[in-house]
Amino acid sequence: MAMEITAEAEALRQDILSKLTYEVGGRAERASARDWFLAATLATRDRIVDRWRASNDETVAQGHKRVCYLSMEFLIGRLLSDALGNLGLTEAMRQALDGVGVDLEEVCAQEPDAALGNGGLGRLAACFMESMASIGIPAVGYGIRYENGLFRQLIQDGRQMEVPEDWLSLGNPWEFERSGITYDIGFGGHVVRRPDGGLVWHPGEVVRAIAYDTPVVGWRGHWVNTLRLWSARATDPLHLDAFNSGDHVGAQLTRMQAEAISRVLYPGDENAAGQELRLRQEYFFASASLQDLIQRHLRLYGDIATLAEKVAVQLNDTHPAIGVAELMRLLVDVQGVEWDRAWDIARATFSYTNHTLMPEALESWPVALMERLLPRNMQIIYLINARHLEKARQQGANDALLSAVSLIDEHHGRRVRMGHLAFVGSHKINGVSALHTGLMRSTVFAELDRVCPGRITNKTNGITFRRWLMRANPGLTSLIVETIGPRVLDEPERLADLAPYARDAAFQRAFAAQRRKAKESLTRLVRARTGVMLDPASLFDVQVKRIHEYKRQLLNILHTVALYNSMRAQPMGSWVPQTKIFAGKAAPSYHQAKLIIRLANDVGKVINSDPTVRDLLRVVFIPNYNVTLAESIMPAADLSEQISTAGLEASGTGNMKFALNGALTIGTLDGANIEISERVGLENIFIFGLRASEAGPLRRDGYDARAAVAGNDELRGVLDAIASGVFSPEEPDRYRALVEGLLAHDNFLVTADFASYVATQRQVAQRWGQPAEWWRSAVLNTANVAWFSSDRTIREYADEIWDLPVR
Ligand SMILES: *Cc1c(COP(=O)(O)O)cnc(C)c1O
């Protein structure tokens, strides 16, 4: 390369070579891509550490309030390209690696995807961490350092197979093990009364939590926060007593039992052992995090009474809700704070984000399990409940209301309602989109809202544009910067300046050219991973997200089959060539979701090998959806499928990533789709189907799918084809039960929305046939979704929940 290497790049190059030699133990002439990745990451990390320390020092010196974001999941994905981008070092690193004959992209591709989460909830936590660092809000994310994150998905013969994701197997160059930061976490045992009347818990078992810290660099590297993940260790790893007494295996088992806590994300919870492990995980990380933040507070400020002035603890869903009882235990039993004072501190400290209204997803734990595993915490929950119910009674609550607001559900074998515990113990409770918050207020928390009014607030989710636009779509980012200037990189609101270009033919061409490049690149990826050849000129119609019945991948598959049937009936018709792209994981024990994956694959297999539709329709299921794959898919999507049953998707964030990259949405009026439609305008989004206000009652009162199917020939043809084995000729009955189930109880109203969905898909195809109109809408999507930046969301949390000054 003729370009002169900058001083910054030269310094990086030397550091990388030094890291390679002295840390990785490699030689430049024989180093693997993985070795270069380690060396490049260590060199990058060195450029973060001083800023990290400075952020910490400033927080301490100024006595800043700090956000502690407690989340069972952090779906952070890869970090190297993100850190380089935020530090402004991408080009220097490219040059530095060029200088040693290595390609930056190849090096970045060596990094395993840190899949410490499932989907939206975990990705939200990751976007929030990045935004807090970018805005300069002092924060620590607390979670679990799972040795195996979410499984890696393989597709074999169309079926999902799960294999462990060994993201730590080659070492993690980002993390710092803090062997000095450990806390003991108790389980089981019993509670005894001390001579002074106080209660102490004597756990039967103690597990040690060890901190691992990863720096989270904000935009332009001005501020660096910490992601602190806890790993479980046996307190007595050798279990010498047992070992010496000859029980060698028993000694090992005790250790494995302790360390199982940080082994996997989502232990299978179909059996009691799996459920218990999950509760252990929740208590483990909640307790370690609270002990940690209390210790820090006492070290810095010396007075537990001021805790809530210096710390805001956000509970990301109910997984850390046991923290409410745990903080009370630490304050009352350990710090000796009087109960009422402790309760005021706890309520001022905690706030809670609800992520779902679906009854089966609302967490509750059997009282008996709690009593056995966490006896003191269970007592405290009873004490909290007694005071809470007494207050409600004084306000005139009747028995029905008391039973509805009680922390104990007496109807299902006595269970602790974790959402209620989180609600009662928090000063603010937020939903994640306007619709979701409204429904929360009128359904799950309606009674609690009466008894504890004024706590519910909305904070519509957001995404970090650094990752989801600048890094995922550098081509489009360059075009945007060339067109409206670089300020947009710091002020996402400036995206609105693109709107005047929406009708500009030259700009539309440039915008479409970027899309085309991204589609070509995705086409290569799909071919390499699946062997399926896509046509980048076709309309890329994309549904990627967790596979779940409420997200209705099935509806999309039914449309695919309908399209296939129509194309076969009229192969010479004027069809829009279309590519249906699916990706997503199903929970390992969720059989129906796995069957839907298989159906998508089977439908693809038949359609892709049918010469009559060769140039018209392709279907592909890309295996192992994760953050890195999402970064390749979002820029390549023309159409974003957001088609959940209205009222069931709390917010969605995939919808925001697509719209930001200029895809048009086909969606129901659900979650944040509603707010997206308000911002991009109804003429630039394809809305269909039942509203939440219609779907809710229909689901409750029983909806008759058979009538809908009988009245729709197209739908009947589709279901007949699937049920009779057109897509599973080797096993014709494979999908019979699925179709019959749909007819008998269509819980998610797939058949109810089918006609509207198909008609709206026809409008999509028509719009695609008018490129000037299509690209105008696409540009207006990008221009009008700046509000969905997680920087905006975080500023709202800071202002209205955490009581933090926003800089
Ligand atoms: C954004 C994202 C999600 C959430 O997608 P939804 O469409 O909102 O469900 C899930 N998984 C990954 C990897 C993501 O990046």
C-alpha cells in the first residue's frame, strides 16, 4: 500500500508484535489468525485501561451516583470491532495489521460471539451498557460469567441441534479476573435467633462468587464503564475432609454442584433440578452484586443510610428480583439497619423493568423451594408482604384485591410472585413500549397500580447506533456522513437531515447501491453456510429473532407456501422475485418452536429445488442466529417482518435495527412497531392484522380457526399442502398434528391474520415494483428513527428513574 502509515498505526503495530511475542507466545511468521486476534485485542485493551481508571477516579472524586444494571443476560457479541470503532482506532488498526500482512476483518472474525443471553432482553442490556458509557453515565453491569452461553445451533436434516458454545475455550483477552473481589453466597441451612433478638442465617452450603471485569468503552473513548460478571467457585474446592475420608467422588461432586451455577445460561427447566439451579443462579448473582455495591459504598462514603443517593439498581426483568429481599437481609441482618429505614433505602435504590405480560413467562417460585434454599430470604418476603398487605388493607382493599396484590400466589400451590416482589420493592416500574406499558397498567399490574400508585412509567427500548449502523453498515454510514455531514455520528437526531434527500434520484441510487452490496455479501455468507444460492436482485424479506409461536414465524411460512402455490399455478405471471430469509433459535425444550424451524427448512428444500419457481422464490434458514449474524443481516434486508400477535411483543428491538438500516417493516400494531409507524409515517410502513384491543378479547373468548379457514381457499390450500406432506414427502404426516393443532386452538391468531397479511404482502410487492417509491420510503425509515437510539432511552431512565444528572 502506498498510503503512509500513521504514527498511531505504527505504535499499534509495535504493540501488537510485542503482545504476540510476550503475551501470546507466538512468532509473527507462524502466527495464526487467532494469535493475531489475541495480540490485537491486548494492544487495544491497553488503550482502554487508562481511560477506564480515569472514569473510575472521576466517579469517586466527584461522588457521582452510579447505575448498577442487574441482568441475567448480556448479549454483547464481539467486542474488538466495537471497541476500535468507539476509540476511533479502526483505520489505525487496519494499517497496523496490514503492516504485518494480516487482514483486520479476518482478525475480528476470530472473536467468538459472547452469547451470554437469549435474545432481546440480553441485547437490550448490552445496548444500554454501550449507551451509558457513550453518554458518560457511571455504570456497572452485573451478571453471570457463564462458561457456556446460549447453545450454538446447527441445522441437520432441517432440524435444530444444540451444541455447547465454548466461547471461553481459547481464553478471553477482554476480561480481568479479580481474584481479590469475592463474596460468599449461602444456600440452605437454617435461621437462628441471636441472644440480642436478631436473626442470623447459617447456610448449609456456601459458594464463592469471583468477579471478572470487562471494560465497556463509550463513543469516542471518553468514558469507560465495567461489565462485572460473577463466576462460581467451591469455597473448599478440594473438599479435603471428604477427600481424606476416602470419598473422592463425593468431594468432586460437591465442587461440581457449586460450580454448576455459572456453567450454563438457562439450564433446562423441565425438571426440578434445573429449576432449582436457575433459582440458585438468580440468587447467586443478585447477592454477589449487592454485597459488592454495599461494600464499595461503605468504603467510599462510610454510611449505609446514603446508599440510594449514590446507587441506582435497575432490575432487568424479574431474574434479579430476589435482590429486593436480599438487600433487606443485608441491611437489616448484616448492617443492623432498622426495618422501616431499610425498606425506604431499598425502595429508593431499586427500579424494575418488566419485559413480558404473558402469564407463562411471569416468574414465580414455589414457597417450599424458597424455604429450603433461601430460608432467611423467604422470611423476609413474608415480612415485606405482611406490611404491604396491611397498608393495602388500610387503604380499603377487599379480599379479592389483597389476594391479587399479595406477593404469594395461593392458587397454584403457593408460589412467590417475583414480579410483585420487584414491583413492591421499587420506586419505578417501567414497561418497554407505550403499548406494553399501557397493557401492564391495565392487566398484570392493574391491582398493584391501585395499591401503589404512580410508580409505572414507560421507557420505550432503543438500540445503540454505533453497533447497529456505524459498525454493521459502514457503507451506508459513509453515504450518510457524505450527505449530511459528520455531526450525525455524535447526534443521531441529525439523521432527520436525510429526509430532504428521500426523493433525490441520485441519493436513492446511492442508498440502493449500499443495500445491494450488503445483499451480495449476505448472499456469499448464506452460500458458504447453507449452500443455498440467493439472488441479490430479489426482494430480501427477513424474519430473524427467537423462534416463538407468538412471534408467528408460522404466519410467514404460510405466506411463503401461498406464494409458492400461486407462482406454480401461474409461472408466467408478473411476480416479484422474492427471498424469504429466516434465522433464530428455539429453546431446546420448546417442541412446537423446533417443529416450526423444521417446517421452514422443509419448505425451503422443496421450493429451492423446484424449477418452476427457480428465479422467483427462494427460502433460506440461516443457522445460529446471534449478534454477529444479525450485524450481517440487518443492512441486507429490504423487508423487516415484525408480525407478532398484537399485544404480545413487549417492544422488539430487531424492528428498530432494520428500520435504521432502511428496511421497510411489515408488521402488526404491536410493541414498538406502533411508535415506529408514528415516526416513519403510515405510508412508509406496512401495517396489517388485528389490533391488540381486538386480539386480546378474541384470544380470551376463544377464536374459531375452522371458520376462518373454511372461508379462505388460499389458506385451505396452504394448510392442506403442509398437512398432506407436500413438504415432507419422506414422512407425509410430519406436520399433520401441527395443522390440526392450529385448527383446534389457534392461540396466536395465525389464521385470523392470514388474509390481511397476504393482502399486505401484495402491497409490498407492488411497492417494490415502483423503485422510486420504495427507496423514498427506505430513506425515510432511516431518517425518521433517530428516536430509537438507546442514548435517548438511557437519558429517560437517568432523568425519570435514576435521578441522575445527564451530561
Ligand atoms: C436484536 C436482537 C434480538 C431481538 O430481536 P427481536 O426481533 O426484537 O425479537 C434477538 N437476538 C439478537 C441476536 C439480536 O441482535
